[in-house]
Amino acid sequence: MPYAELPGVRLHYEEAGAGPPLVLLHGIGASRQDWEFQVPAFARRFRVITPDLRGFGQSERSGNYSVATFAGDIWALLDQLKIERFNLIGHSMGGAVALQMAVDRPQRIERLIAADTLPSFQTNTFGKRILFAYRYLMMGVFGPQRLSRAVAAKLFPEPHQQALRDRATAGGVANDRTVYLETLRQLLGWSVLEQLQKLTMPVLVVAAEHDYFPVPDAEHFAAALRDARLKIFAGMHHALPLEAPQAFNAAVLRFLSGQATGRVVKQTSEVAGP
């Protein structure tokens, strides 16, 4: 398994396919394994790079766990791999890392996909405060097993999704309590709302009807961007790449190929189906 020896951390990553580079960043409590339904589809056309962020998956637990630190690790990995320009996908917290990278060095990113994420994780609403407090207390008091079971039930609530619930629970149990709590604390103050004008590359904002983040927030996010499209998946939840992989993959591949997908922001449209 490939590891990159980076400043302050040993980072695990994997590669598949050949072609233009495509980097996939996972969310909090997850790992590169959460992209297992994307890698085979994307690797037919791209050089797909899936790192485990520091402290998660098989990467080393080291240092602090801020969005800026995660972003710095990925820049160091890409420099080590001699990748100058690339496409970038981030899901949830991975979307925050992707957005941080995009405002820091926009000239290096061809196209950006922000999935189930927002440009600010500040707890400026009651709903966001409840969401963060629930996760913090569950992990702090009961630990990763109880939290992973509770999260899996919310991500995959349908009776036929038992296999996905079991998968998410098993992945969550592997989390380190200290790493998770510190990452959550660091996320609370993160925001690039005031820097969105730096994003000059095409951006696809992908949202789910029943996500933790309300659809209007995703609409406002996309509307603030210079060149954005918005795709909302009806009936879906926060773990879109796992819950609706075929539809998610198709939307991403259309966008990466330069074809229209979703809707142009500021125009009316029906909510997209899965």
C-alpha cells in the first residue's frame, strides 16, 4: 500500500487508472474506502487519487486536524506526485478541505465538485449547533461504536439499506475518539464564505433533499459562485456517493467532461431525481 512521507505525517493513499488527475477527499469519520463505488467508474477516464486524511483510515495520527492542515497535506502529496493541475471532489468535511484548497490555489484546479458540503461550518443556526453538539457528545460520552450506529441509521434509513448501515457502522468503529473530537472542534470555526470570489473554475454543487444541510443553503452557496451548476438529488441523504452511486457518478462524469449537468444557478428547475 503506498504511503507518502510528508512533513509531520505519514499519509496513506491509493491510485487507479490513467489520464487527467482526479483527487477524491472523504468526510469526517470516513476514509478512502467510502469512494469504492466511484473509483472503478472514474478510473476508466482519470488517474484517480484517494488519500486517507491524516488521523483517518490508514494514515498516521499526527499533529492537529484543522481544515488548513488537511489541505496542506494534500498539496504536499500532489507536489510529491508531481501533479500540477487536477480535478477535485470533496464530500462533506472533504468538501471543506477541497474548498480551502480551491481558494488557496485556484489556478491549479481544473474543475471542482462540492458534494453534501457548504463553504462554512460555523454553527450560526440552531440546527447546526444541534448537529455538532450531538456528534460531539455521542463520541465523547459513548465512543465510536455508538456514534457510528446512530450516524449510519440517519444516513441510510430505509429497510433495504441494511448492508449500507452495516458498512457505515463498521467503518465508523475504527475511528479514534481523540482525533474525531479534535477534528470536530477545528471544523466549528472554519469558513471560506468571504473568499468564494476566488473560485474561477467551474464548480458543481451536489446536494441531497434530506441532507443535514438544508437545500436552500446549497442554493445560496452555488449562487455565490462565478461559474456553478447545482444538482439536487430528491429523496437522498448525506452519503450520496454511497446511497446513489450510479446517479452520482453519472452527474460527476458529465460535469468533468464539460457537458451540462444539474442546472445553471439562478434559473428555476425541478429537483433532480436520483
